[in-house]
Amino acid sequence: VYGGFSSEQVLKNVASMLWGLIRPPDFLGHAENDTFFIITHPAKVEKMASLMCRQFDTVAPNFYAERDKRRGYVVSVVDD
């Protein structure tokens, strides 16, 4: 259920949310597969981080399977 495609969808949404936060002369960068960064004025950092957290908390439930949302947690089995 939560494979590569699912994680790509989460990252695309995160990138979109971050893109929506920046205003010139801010800069959004993507360093690695799951590493983003924003270069901005220090006075804007706390507000941007708070907004990003609220946005993510709002959309995060959409990335879980219905049965996991109903249950309230994810069951994961790891084969060592």
C-alpha cells in the first residue's frame, strides 16, 4: 500500500506546498530525493515553518489507506 508511488505522491505534495510558501527573492531548492530547502529572510522562517506544518497536517491523512485511518495507526511487517 505504501510503496514508491505513494511516497512520490507525498513528496510532490510537499514540494507544491513549499513552492506556495515562497515569494521573490526566496529560493526553493531540492538537494536529494526527499530533501528540500528554502533560502529566505530570517524574519520569515518561523511563519513559513508554521504554515507548512499546518498545511501538511491537513493533507497528511489523505495519504493513508482508509482502513489505517479508521484504525488510527499503520501496521507494518519488516522481514529481517
